[in-house]
Amino acid sequence: MSLRPILEIAERAGLHADDVEPYGRHKAKIALAAGTRGTGRPRGKYIDVTAITPTPAGEGKTVTSIGLTLGLNRIGKNVMLCLRQPSMGPTFGVKGGAAGGGLATIEPRVDINLHLNGDMHAVGAAHNLLAAAVDASLFHGNPLKLDPKQIMLRRVVDVNDRALRHIEINSGDDKNPMPRSAGFDVTPASEVMALLALAEDATDLRARLGRIVVGFTAEGEPVTAEQLKVAGAMAAILKDALLPNLVQTVEGSACLIHAGPFANIAHGNNSIIADRIALQYGDYVVTESGFASDLGMEKFMDIKCRQSGLVPDCVVVVATIRALKMHGGAGSASIGKALPDSLTREDLGALERGLANLGRHLANVAAFGVPAVVAINGFPTDTPAEVEMVRQYARKAGAVDAVSSLVFAKGGEGGEALAEAVVRACEQPKDFKLLYPDDWSVAQKMERIAQTMYGADGLEISELAAKKIEHFTQLGWGKLPICMAKTQMSLSADPKLLNAPTGFKIPVRDIRASVGAGFLYALCGSMLTMPGLPSHPAFENVDVIDGVVKGL
């Protein structure tokens, strides 16, 4: 495969040469000026790609996002793609890389799945500088009166390392009188990553960094990065990371990759900055929200769109027939193991039962007043009868259309039907609305999300979470939107509860404040902010042979 020079990709996208800073031949950074430079074009159509509740391997949202972009190009549309940067945690862990697959990829995929242009490392360095500043302040007399038992900030690393979830620091150091419990999160869970994705510009980024709350005094007063006098240095580390990265699809169209918050433990969307630049230059802009509609899409609407003011024109819901049959009780899927025959042979009964999960996700899209298209991510084992059953159900459930997406096998050609359906959906009337207003209580907001997006009967709020909600409300943070951190494997907080369950409540065991990012996030069920490695991690397949990275 021959990649085009990145300056050629930028020129074809209409970007001004002064706004492009090459990082080698096939990658570049894009200046923020590209988002403010007048192009004289109307704002492009804004398309979000989400999915049904996935199998452990996912339903192919990134493949579909890339393939939809290729398909729109093939039918003559000017389109730009905006994606999150993959984390090396899942790249080397359970899931593997996240640059697409088959004939629907973004390139150079090895670089994208590894360091790209260094943004992930910059986020980690800025975050850990803040953590170091906290402990330095404690060591040097604790002038801010920070209570060591009320420090919220943990450290981060872009590796799935369960051994670091809970650690003791400063122990065994006679010169340090402040031993305490601490821990690590994975870098995409960092508040620094979230605020990078939500920042408007360099000034806003600097202000958000200053508002990060690291902990509280014994009297319950918040202590911030600004008070620690470290926010300016953090902004300096992130100066280049604030600029979106330009790469290309396998068929030579432009893709902006920027920021990488997870959707099960963070808000799960790429940057506002990248989307705004793309909407200046593309007639259609395709972006992707992490995991399913109950996670990434809900946060796209209620956090990202609330803060940016941008309104989507269409949502694409990705589904696979094998996942729908799994939800219908036909069997289970595990990464690294062959699918059971029960998920690959025709089973219209299981499929019919599992369609309730698709119906719930279409209802989630409808709750925001946006048209939906179902993309049936095709596999060779799908039968015509199964595909037709999904199509008929989706249309009856309110989708503008449901079409087979064959982009993995056929690239842009396999995405033309999906592209045509999305163009039609973008012309449909919409009545965009958020799930809740700012002035609702924290509990009201969480309950609305749980009942409307998950189908829950309500919440079970722990005593710890209730006390923190009361405290956060007293501090004036009650008007912030909510980021629910829960399993992606179920609409509930129980990963084993499949399909479209009812009669359950969402257990909220803790809630944390990301004041710099601009939201509160609730930890539901057993959700962890540091994943672990499986018995056979993806890194076992990665090597360098004759100077070429293999296995990603």
C-alpha cells in the first residue's frame, strides 16, 4: 500500500499550507487557526457513529466510521473523519489496535496504535507533574492544608497494569512524614485527557487545568492545580498536544485524530477542536463515540454537545448479527477464542429475541431527537434472512434505514449504500434536545440517564456517594453534567445481564469531580479506572521483523 504525502492530503482537504506542520511524510499537526480561518462554506453535516451493546471484541464502530467516510467520498461527497487516539492499554491488552481493519483503515496504522505524535505521553506527563506537585506540597509543610485522606488525584500510565490500582507511597522513607494510599488510572481516564478533548482553545485549556481539584482540606475546601502553581507548566507540556493530528484513510481522505478518553470510565469522544476544524472544511463530518449509545453517545450529546453547542444531524448505530444472536441467548463470545457455531449459523429465533437490544439503542437516539441509521456490519456467516430481519425490525423501530456495511471486505465500495442512507438521514428534520437541564439535582440527572438510556428502575446510591453529592452541591458543582462510568458489556451495571434487561437498579458506589473537564463522574457497580491484562495479551503477537512492526 502506498500512502500519499500528508501535505497532499491536507491540500485536498482544503487546509491552508500555513496551518499544517508535518511530523514526517505521513503525519502532521494542524494549527488552531484552521478552525477560525474563514472558508466561506456552510457548516458540514455532523454524524456520530455509535453501536449496540457490544461483544468483547466490539461491533466495528471504527471500521464503520472509516468505511462510511470512504463510502461518502465514493458517492462524491466532501467528507472529513474525526477519531480518538487509541490507547496502548487496550492495544497491548485485550482488544488490540484501533485503526480500523480490512480495507477500512486509517494510516499509518502502526504509528496511530503506538505513540502517534506524542499526545498520550504529554497528557500522562502533565497529569503526573500535578500528582508530584501534590506530594511535594505535602512534604514541604503542606501550606495549602490539604488533607492526605481526601486527595482525589491518582497517577496515570498508558499501560493496563492491575498491580498499580492500589499502592502505598512514601512508605519506608524516613525523611518523608506523609506515607499514604494512592493508585494509578489508565491515561485515557485522566481528567487532563478529558479536558483536552473539551477545551475550546489554548486559553480555555489553561483555565481548565487551573480548575482541576486534587483534593480537599479538612474543612472540605477544594485545593486546585492553580493553587499549587503547576497549571501553567502543565499547559506548556500540552502546548503541541492541543493541536489535532492529521492522518489519512486507506483511500486517501483526511482524518483528524485528537484526544482519547475512554467511554466506559470517561466521556469517550474526540476533541471539540478537531470537530470544529473538520466542520469548516467538510460537507460531512463523521465522528465516533466510544462503546454503545448508553455510554459514548449519551456523553457525546449531554457533555460534548452541551459544551460545544454543536448539534448532530444523524446517528449511525452499528450492529452485528452475531452480537444480536448473543443477546438472544445463542451463545457467548470471547476475545482470542473461536466463535461458537451457535453464533455463526442461522438462528432466526435467537436473532429475533436479541433485536430488543437494538430497539433500546434506537430509542436512545430518538430520546435526543436525532435521525438514526442502522449499519449492519457484515460477516460472511450472515444469511440473507437474518439481514432482512434486522432491516425490517430497525425500520419499524424508527430508523431512517438499515443497510449492510461491507467496508471491511470492500472498502469504500462496500460503504456506498450506508453513505446514501446517511445522506438521506441528514436531510430529515431533527428536534435536538438534551436529556436534562443544568439546574436539575445530581441525583435527578443520574436517574434520568439510568431510566432513559439503560431502562433501569432507578438508582442505588451508596452512603459515600450521597455524602459526596451533598458536598459537591454545596461547592456549586451540582450544575455540572454527569459522566456515568459503568460496564460497556450491558445496559445495566452487571456485565452478565445481556439484551434489554428490566427490573434492575444502577448502583452508584462513588462519585468524583472533574471540575476542570466540567463534569461529575459516577462510578457504577464494579467499574474500574485501571484495566488489567488478560492471560494472553495482544502484546504477545507484536514484534519487529526486518525493521517492520508486525502484529498490530
